[in-house]
Amino acid sequence: MPSPVSDEKMQKQPRRDNPQTESPAEAEGAVEQSMPTKMAIELGPLLIFFAMNAAKGIYFATAAFMIATVAALAFAFFRYRKVPIMPLVSGVIVMVFGGLTLYLQDATFIKLKPTIVYVTFAAVLLGGLLMKKPLLQFLFGPAFALTEEGWRKLTYRWVGFFIVMAVVNEFVWRNFSTDAWVSFKAFGFLPLTLIFALLQMPLLQRYSENTDEEERAG
């Protein structure tokens, strides 16, 4: 029979078998571990598109791109039990314009796909602003706590970025070879997007609700 002293020690020891208790460091580590997975979902189909274009040509690459996109979205659903809205919209457009490319044997449609995606994103975000509903807040609200003015300015910046990227895509595919366009699509669009996102960090810090609370407290 255990002694009262040992029972008391056991009661004072913290429980380690509760899966719901997670320290901030552990939570941050989980987020960091998920980043490579998210990057693979975004970048994987593009790399397959680039490799297949170099090996088999644009039409084979388009078919492989469509298959890889569906596989990436399916993996995202089984991994996170949801599919992010932006990759989902992009995936639907890949299916439509990729299908037209293969059916009509015209690479113009797959080249137009990025333009359509960027214009769609810009129009949706701008429409949300006109209706006083900053849609970025619904997409990134859990990650960034910004003031109303912060969300509005951030949205305008992304609208401008998407419009510029649509123009860039039109310029590249109309003035360069198909191989050059594929290379730019695989290794140009994503780095430019990441750079632009990093450049928004000062705005995120300036209009953070936490910053306002600290200033009021001070």
C-alpha cells in the first residue's frame, strides 16, 4: 500500500498525459514544422510543371500540372482537414484553363491562367473593400491582429501587387518563349510574392492591435 507521502507527491506532480496542454514554444514549433509542408503544397506542382515542360513539352507539362495540383489539394485536405481558399481558386482555374489547353492544343490558355488568377484575387479583394468587408481579415485574422485601417491599407497593397503581377505575366508570355515563361512561372512568381509579403512587415507592426494596446497602456 502506498504511503500518504507518496500519494501527496503524486498529486503535486503535473500531468504529462494531457494532449490538450501545449506550451507556446511547442505551438510555435508545430507551426514551423508545418511550413515545409505548406511550401511543398504550393511549390510542388510548379516544379513538376517546369520539369515536365523541359522533358516532354508544354502539353505534357500541363497535364502533369493538373494532376499534381489535384494531388496537392487532396493532400492539403487530408493533412489540415481544409483547403486554403487561394490555392483552391487557383486549382479550379488550373483545371479549366489546363483542360482548354489540352483540348484545343493551344498553350495560350495555360499561359493566361496566372493573369486570370491575379485579376480574380484583385477584384475579390477590391470588392470586399467596397462592401466594407476586408476579406484579408477573414483569411489571415488568426495570424495577424490588425486595426481596421491596417487591414484596409494591407488589402490595397495586395490589390496593387496582384494587378502588377497580372501585367508582368502578360508581358512575359507575349514577349518570350514558352520555356522562358515556364521558368519564370516556376521560379519567379513565388519568390516575388514572398518578397512582397516580407516587405509588409513594417505595416503589420505599425497597425498591430497589440501595439495600440501597449501605447495606450504606456
